[in-house]
Amino acid sequence: MKIDAFRLSLSREAPPPSLDPLVEALWWAGKALGTGAKTSEWNRAHDGLQNIETPAGCWMHAHLHRQEGDLANARYWYKRAEREPSDVPLEAEWQEIAGVLLQRDAD
């Protein structure tokens, strides 16, 4: 799926069918960007990541804890993802993660 179509899908009530669990968590995280941390969208994204311990899953986990404002927890997940903690706006980091994950799914 192209990033523009993925972004447009955020206006729907539910993610597109048949998404990889990590991309589905990304979708819920994108919905949470507009509503804030600890919303049902944020919780769905976080719940979806609980068993995904890949570097990309850890990066997403770090991003979610940044959304939440728990920077100590975010730093822990960035370290697990083998990434430096991000200081770009949350939307920019989400866009970066989306670009990587959606390209990975397209390959």
C-alpha cells in the first residue's frame, strides 16, 4: 500500500483488512496522533505491539511512548530498536516509520 492511501485510510473507523500486525499497530498509532496518548487508538496500537520484538516493532513501541510523553520508556525502546531517540515532531517520525514499513511490505 502506498503511504498516501495508507494516510487516507486513517479517516476510516478500522484499518484496512489483512494488514501485517506491525502495520496495523502503525495505523492505530496514526489515528492516535490526532487524539492523543492513552486513547482507545493508542491502546490498540500498544496492545498490537506487545509480542512484536523486532527492531521495527521496538521502534514503533518507542514512538508510542514518545506520544504518551514517557520519554524514559521511549529511550528504552529506542535502545532495543538500536536507534537514537528521535527529537523530530511525532508526525514526522510516524511518517518515517510508515515509509519504512510500507516499503518493506511492498518488497
